[in-house]
Amino acid sequence: MNTAHPLRLPARPAAAHKGTFGTVLVVGGSVAPRRMLGGPALSAAAAMRAGCGLCELAMPAPLLDAALTILPTATGVPLAVGPRGEVDSQASAADLADAMGRATVVAIGPGLGAGPEVDGLVSTVVAQARSMGRPTIVDADALNSLSRHPPARPWSPPPPMIATPHPGEFRRLAAALGIDADPVLDGGRPAAARALAERLGAIVVLKGAGTIVCDGARLIRNPTGNAALATGGSGDILTGLIAGLAASWFASACDDPAVAAFDAAVAAVWCHGRAGELAADRLAAGRPAGVLATDLLVEIPLALAEAARMDRSSK
């Protein structure tokens, strides 16, 4: 297992403008039974910290203004909701298609909730992303939706798919897909990540202590991070980091989409872990407790700067 995959970051030309670094579309949020708007807002903020040029939030209409107050640098796509607050995937299909047409990368899942309408929304977005050639990060409740409606065949990139399960989400997917692997025991995690990557035809980011990134052939274990990351919203930050770095890669017309997506996932996981270390040092004298997911956002530029120095030194 290779644990020393070189960190590679997309270039930042001096004459660039916001269109140079791509647009991330984050699809998430739920009105009922639990109101969840922080997840997609955190993902969008992390995407912009990672360096994408633009970010759009596609969220249930009643939540969108609050999310844009959290992140006024984003723009919003209101999704229609039904009488019980559920997203109306059919009524929102045209607006989503327009937003995906503007996007470089799509991230779906943070705070979506569950239910038939959510499953319809996930199915619509994933299918449209594939048909439109949009790299897609599938996280959180979108992964749970896939476990309820498992794909019959592997995703066939391009465009790449990046799935980001924590152990619970992995177990639900594995049960649905007939995978017998342990995502927690240290010795079983590489095999678990590889089995899911091969079955989905995707890059898998298996989260946890020593997060693993695997595309079925290449596999790395991330060396950064600490227990400061064990807090609500941390995974949403990682989703946004992956999306933001991927958008910068794909907006620059990268030669190999699979390589660019893998490099984006590896660099994002490294920076996410390093941001947790930096936040713990700054806020808690190194003790990995009391750090909020919002604290990670402040550290992302410093983590990216360190990664950039490592990128330059490896060339």
C-alpha cells in the first residue's frame, strides 16, 4: 500500500479570474423532519476555501436564504418543496439541470435527509451529472440513498465519481452491494475501500483515523488528522474541499480526469487532516477537543500552502 502518494495541487496563474477555477454546485439541505442547512453551507464554504472560483447552493427554498447568509459569497438555486417540506424532485428538475449546466463539479448529499423524494432527487442528479460529464462527489445522505437503490452496474468514468463514506455509510452500502468487508478494523480497511471502489467504479474516500483513498488500483492511507475532526460538520468540510480542488483541476482542462479526481481527493484529505491539527494547536494547545467544523475553514488556506510547498519540492 502506497502511503506517500505525492500531493499535487492545481495551478493558480497570476492572470487568473474566477472563471479560471471552476464552479461547484452543492446539492443538499432538508426542511423536515429535521431542519438541516449547515451541512451544504459548510461544504460550499470549504469548496471556496479550496480555491474554486464560484459556488452555487441548490437547497430547499425555505432554507436557502439562511444558508446564503452563512456564505454570502455563494449563489443559490431554490428547490421546490411539497406540503410536508420534502423536496419536489420533479418540480426542481429544470432548475437543477440549468445549475448543473453551469457547474464544473457537483457535490450531493450534505443534510439531504431521507425519503422517496430524496431518493428521486439523488437519482436525478447522479444521472444528469453522468450524462452531462460532470465529476460528482457523493456524500452523506446521497450515499444512504444509493444503499436503498444500489446501482446495477459500476459507474463508468469519465466523468469520475468520488464516494466519501464514513464506516456507517460504508456498511449500509456494502450490505446493499453484497460486499463483505470491515471498514473499521485497521487490517480490513484497505480491502474494504478497494472492494467498494471496484464495485461502484468510483474513487472511494473511506473516512476515519488514517482515511483511505482508493480507485481500485491506487490506494493510499492519509497521514494527517486527529480527533479534532470527530465533530459534526467535519465530513461536510471534506466534501467541499474535494469539490473545490476538483473544480480547479477540471476547469483547467486536465489531460486525465481520473488522475485529476484522484489527486484532488488525496490533496483534500491531507489538507482536511492538517487543518484539524492546526485548529487543535491554535485553539486547544494541541488537545484535539473543542474544535468546531467552522474552525477548520480558517485553517484550510494554511494547509493548502503547506501542501503547495510539498508539491513544489517533489518536482
